[in-house]
Amino acid sequence: MKMIMAESQDAKSAYTLVRSLQKRFADKLSRLSKEIGQDRAFEEVTWLRDEGIHGGGSRFESRDELLFNTGSVNVSQVHYDEMPEKNLKSATAISTIIHPKNPHVPSIHIHISLTELRDGSAYWRVMADLNPSILNEDDKVAFDNALRDLAGGTYTEGKLQGEKYFDIPALGRKRGVSLFYLENYKTEDKEQDLELAKSFGEGIIDKYVEIITAAFKSRTETSQEDRQEQLNYHTLYLFQVLTLDRGTTSGLLIHNQNDVGIMGSLPSHINRELLKSWAKKVQTPQDELVLALADVINDNGEVNEETKIKLAQVVREHYTKHQDALSLQASGNSVPKTVGNHTD
């Protein structure tokens, strides 16, 4: 069965946008693989929501093991056009994370989405954050400058929300060094809002590819200490995503038809003992969650497809049992009713 698209023009325009951004990013990364890697293009994997009746999506996954630890460029559209009782009409998104293999080349996370509600209102969520295992100040400055130029008048608000959203209180640090998070963004001009999402997405993709191309070519020496620092940072990344990231948790609670795709942001390996040690640093009942996550990861710290499915189920079961713990998750200046919009 094919994926059925949302009916509204706003959702169609948003889908056209995120698919174009997906292609732009996957094509540029595949070209980089051809130039300096194993010449292995990103490959598309598709999934359907309720056999395509309520949408679905696709992800382009990295296949170049010389350049990338993991990489996934995800696009989805979920809609309930024939279900007027639901608050959500449609949700259209690109969400991508690239983890380079070289510890001196930074990871990136980008998320751009349009949420359309039954009452006719709609809002954008725009995120971009640079995540180096080992900080390079020039990369940070270049990314900061790109965010400032691309975000325009929204930069100050997005930077403030980013600093808040990507904070990890239990560890006394943040995930990432250059952070932008714009929640519930809308103006009176829908075309202008769409153009901001488009120009921001295109610009930040291009800047990241520029940064990592230079880094891959110039930072060729790595040590065991560098690789250990990367492993520890990847552990922090997984910890933040699975204990604090509201978008990941919401996706897992809404349905179980794309668990591997939702977990596409995770690196291939983590430091399992380090993850377990952080259980002592979090509030109850999050200590249960951290230990349960560690329990389904093997001693080698491998996070393969089978492990991702297990991790997804751990998160789903934890928040089903401890619904109040959702209040402990990250937020910007507002908390969207993501799960309720799908279920109510």
C-alpha cells in the first residue's frame, strides 16, 4: 500500500519542503562519500503509518563506514484528515542526525517541522545544533555565524530556547555547543514562515557540509584518547535523547511503527558503564530508566538495529508507567501537547 498524503495545501507545501531538504542533504553527503570516502551513497528506507492510511515517511541512511559512524536523514508526514475528533490534523517533519566517524569532525542535528491543528492553526518548530565530541572553536564560530545570519530576527529567541532545551541538569552541561531551538513559531504571513523554514534549512545544511568537508580533509590524525572522548560524548548524546528529548519520547509514545527510524539519531556505540553511572545523578524515577536502557545494551556498548528496538520499548514502557516523569523532560519556553494531539 502506498503512503496517502495529507489533504491541506499547507501540509503539502511543508512536505514538498522537507523532501527537498532531505534530498539536498543526502545528495551532498553522498557526493562527499564519492569524493573522499568509500563512494557509498545514502540509501532510502521507507515506512508507513497504519499501512499508509495516516501517512508515513522515509529515511536516507549512511552506508559509508569510513566517513560516518551513523547518519540518518528522516522525513515523515502523519495526518488524520478523516478523523475530525483528533486535535492534530497533520505533522510534517525533517529530522536528521549525522555522526561522523572521525572524532575531530562534529555531529549535527537538524529538525524542521510544521504541526497543523484541527482548529486551523499551525506552527513551525525549527532546530539546529552542532555536536562536536572534541570542540573546534573555528567550527563553533562558523556555525554560530550561520545561525545568526539564517535566523534573522528569530535568532535571539532561538538561541535562548536552545540553551534551555539542550541543557542536561544532571550532568551540569549541555548537549552541543552551538544551539538553536524555535518552538511554536508562526506569524500572520504563512508564506514568509515557509520561506524562513526553507532558507534556514538549506543554509544550515550547506554550512555543515562545508565545515565537515574541510575537517575531514585536514584533521586526519586521531588517537585512542580522541576515540575514547568521542565514545563518552556519544554516551552523553544517547543519554540526552532517551531521557530528556521530548520529541523522541513523543514519537515513541504515539506509535511503534517507526522505532528504528526514530532511533536513527543514536550513535553506533556508547560507554555502557558510564551510562550506568549516571543513574545516580538523575531524579527518581529516571534512575530506573537509565538502568533499564543500559541493561539492553551489550558489554561492548553496541547500538545496532535490534538494540534500538529494545531501547524504544524501554522508553515507551517507562513513560507509560511513570506519566508524571514527562514533566522532567526538556522544553523551550512552551511545551507542545504532541502526544495529546495524536490521541485526543
